[in-house]
Amino acid sequence: MLTLEPAAVSWLVSALEINDGATTDTFNATGAAMGISDVMGELVAWADSTFALVFAWSWARDSTTGGAILTLSATGGTFTLHARNADAQAGYGLTAGVKAAAASHTFDSAAAGTWAPVSGLMVSADIRVAGAGDACGDGAIRPAAPGIAHRRPAVSAVATALGAGRMAATLAAARNPRRATAYQQHTDSWVAFALGEINRSAVGTLHYRFELQASGDVI
């Protein structure tokens, strides 16, 4: 999954109410401009410190939109979930009617600013690499010390026509400068980077390959 900060969304008014049977409290994120992975990280940290449960979140590709649908779960008991600001919530993808007590709740629509291509995201080379230098009589002139060189992860994916449309819509609705976060499957971690040019090429007759220009140290 790739997340971008949606321009029309302020997470300061997300207003998610949780009740674990003993305590009721309402969550709002700490910043207006955030990617959904950061929002959910804050939600889990807040819920862990507020309720007598241990929370986690997960996501799954939404086959109808090409975005990602999120699930909030807990161990140690059940909880209710309610989006108090329903009108605003509908555009966030954190829509939740009054959901009865259960160990997990899946939100009603794909989260704003998310892109979940069929291949998953391929994120590699997230390391510091100095660029090519110039040759000289004594050897080579390095443009930077490797230890302080920029991170330039290689990010790519394969998507269907639905995914291509979702990417176009997500980019059109994103804040500038575009700050992205991508899920790196083999390390089970999130990689943050500034998103630049995106190249799309056809793969066969049904799919597209996306190559994302990324820089990890300018955000």
C-alpha cells in the first residue's frame, strides 16, 4: 500500500469514538496533514494508553476501488466503534456507523490517500548511496560521503486499469509537496519518502507498470 496526504482532509476532526465496556473516549489525530499510516499509528498508541485492551491495525486491498480498507482490532476484550463526524468521515475512508462490540472492526470504505495495486508495492534499495562522480588523474571525485548520502528507494508496482485510475485520482487529491509512505513487505515496515515523477508503461493488455521516483531525505 502507498499512502499520500490528501489535501481536502483534516485528520484533526476525525472524531472516532471507542468504548471498551468500561471507558468511552474520542480520538483525533495530532495533525491536519497526515498519511493514513501515521494516523492509524497514532490511533493505536492512543487506544493502548486509554483502554484496557491491546490494539492493532491492518489493511487489505479494496478490489472495487484500488485503495486500502482498514481494520482496527484488539486483544483482551471487545470494543464498540463510532465515527462521530459522519459527514467529514465519509471522505476520509474512516467511516464507521455505530458498530456493536466486537474484537475487530473494518471501516466502511477505502481510506483517503491510499493506493493498493494488485502486485503490492516493490520497495528496494532503501539505503544511502552516493551518486556517480567525475574521474580525475588521481582516481575519482565522489559527490558525497556515502554515510551522509541521500536515500533513494526504488519503488515500483503493477496495477490494473482500476489501479491506474485510483493512482490518478489519489495524485490529483494529494497535498504538495507530495509526502508518501509505502509498506515494505519483506521488512514489515513503512518507508517514508518524497514522491516525484511517476512513469507508467503497459504490461501486456490488462496491466500497467508504475515506476515511482522517490527521495527519502527531503521530507
